[in-house]
Amino acid sequence: MAGIRFQPEDSDASQMSRQVAAIDLISDDDRSVAADSWSIKSDYGSTLDDEQRHVDAAEALSAASFRASSDYNSDKDESDSDAVPSMLGFQSYWDATYADELVNFREHGHTGEVWFGADVMEKVASWTKNLCLEMSQSHLPDHSNTNHLTAGQSEKDLSTWSVLDVGTGNGLLLQELAKQGFSDLSGTDYSEGAIDLARRLADRDGFTNIKFLVDDILETKLDQKFQLVTDKGTLDAIGLHPDGHIKRMLYWDSVSGIVAAGGLLVITSCNSTKDELIQEVEAFNQRKSCASQEPNNIADQNTGKDPPRFQYIDHIRSYPTFTFGGSVGSRVATVAFLRN
Ligand SMILES: C[S@@+](CC[C@H](N)C(=O)[O-])C[C@H]1O[C@@H](n2cnc3c(N)ncnc32)[C@H](O)[C@@H]1O
């Protein structure tokens, strides 16, 4: 498989991504299911204020799996394989969504959905920055305070981190990471419309150094590794496909190939708790270690290299809860894993 690298703005990929068409791969019946499961799309940018849309969006992604909201710190009996599939697991859904969002951007200048809300996005970005700074200075995460780092030192340290946001959508998390001081920033999404929107927003907002590329994380063509890989809502969406359980396994295989050794993976999810994500990572580690010990796996044994593994490092400890329709809605978990 030929690998690809991020190209400058006017690459073929960039031009292709501008020719966005809402490819209708799903039936009208399916569409009405999607509309029910994410009703805010019809009112998008019109009657709902921003805060309400954030609440609705998080609710929609979580409700799509029809799972009870739960404390992100708690252990649960349910496994991820219990998630009920939804339209949010299909690329056709996202293509149609971003086609709508591009129209809203052109006509009204709207940025599109901020998944889990602006507060969560800002918290993820600032918490990730502090974690990276501590890692740069070879400290273990300090949960109390990182303000002792000087501004100049921070900028220098952050400039060495190459960052990839998988399933970047409108790319706003990357803009937020840029505001925190990261400068080597890239985003991928399998929907051309998402990448088109992300590029337009980055250009409009003056973040022209952020690179964007159409890429499916489950069949990635990237041939470079990144010190920091972020995912906000992408693994959630992947898990909502009817083959979500298998696709989540493919996700870990794929992601382990693009996080550099010693690098970080930071996942933000509203469908998995912190503990579920850790369990999923442990299952991945075990699969890899079993595979490397199989007698016919000469390649791994000859190189003497350890198979890729992820290790839990830290998670965001305080998140607001959302109240929707009179009941407490989705909560979010953000967990960081270190790649060996
Ligand atoms: C819930 S949205 C989150 C978007 C963005 N990360 C954010 O926080 O605003 C899920 C995103 O994952 C993307 N996505 C889903 N499956 C993907 C895959 N296999 N490869 C790349 N992107 C994917 C969708 O197109 C969509 O943009």
C-alpha cells in the first residue's frame, strides 16, 4: 500500500475535496431514521442557540447507541459490543451532514457542530497541552498544577510535537490546539466535505498552517507517525456501525501504526467510559502480544521489537454534565494513552 504525506493546500486531494457532492447512498427510510436520531440537523443554525446545539449534539451521539448515560469514572457491566448501530456509523451519513454544513457555512458563516460543546473542546486542548509539556520535560503527569512552566519554554517544547486529529470534522479542535501553542498540526477525515469545511474555516480564522487530508483511519494511507494523535468523537462514530465491534479493533490496529513510539493518543468519547477505553486498550495489547508469539510470526520475532502497546497515562478528572429535557444527559471521558 502506497503511503501518502500531507501536501500543501492546493494539492489534488485539496481540489478533490472542494468538489463536494452530497452522494446519496442511503434510502429515504434510512434518512428519516438519521433525522430522528439527530434531529438538530433540520433546525441547524436557525432556531437553536449554540449552547442548546452542543447539548443536542452530545445527546445525539450518545443516544444513537441507546445506552444509559453513565459516570465516566464508573465501571460498567455493559461492553461496547452492546452499542446499537446507528446512521452515525456510516460515511454516507457524514457526507450528507457535511454537505449541509458547507451550505450553512457559505450562507451564514456557521462553523458547524462543536461536538460535546466548546467547553469540552477548550478543556481537551488545554489539558493536552499541559500533559505534553510535562512529557516533554520528562515529568509524570502532575494533577495539581503546571503553571510553573515559562511561556517561552512552553512554545519551544510544543513546537516539537507533531499532532494529528483523526476524524477532525470541522477541524476546530486543531484550531484550539494551535491557540494553545502547538504548531505542527494535521487533520484527517474520511468525508471530503469535512475536510473542505475544515480548510475553509482554518483559512477564514487565520490558521493557514494546519494541514488537512481526506483519509479513512481504518484504511489509512498515512506513512508518517505523529507524537500526538487526538480523537474527539471519531471512535464513538466508528463503533456505531453495524460492524462496530470489528471496526473498533481495526481502529486500534491502525492508530497504533500512526502514533510514534513514546507518543500520545488522547481520546475523547461520550459512548465509552474511561474504564471501558482502558479495557479496550488492554484487549488490544493482549491481541498484539499473542499475535507476536505465534510460531508463524517470524517477522516480529526476527526484528526483536516489542509489538505496539498502549499504556494508560491520565484522564480529565472534572467534566461538566449536560442536562437535556429535564434529565442528566451525556458525559464525556478524555483519556490519554502512551504508545511504547
Ligand atoms: C462525532 S464527529 C466528530 C468530529 C470532530 N472530531 C469534532 O470533535 O468535532 C465524528 C467524525 O468522525 C469522522 N469519521 C468517522 N469514521 C471515520 C473513519 N473511519 N475515518 C476517518 N474519519 C471518520 C466523521 O466523518 C466525523 O467527522
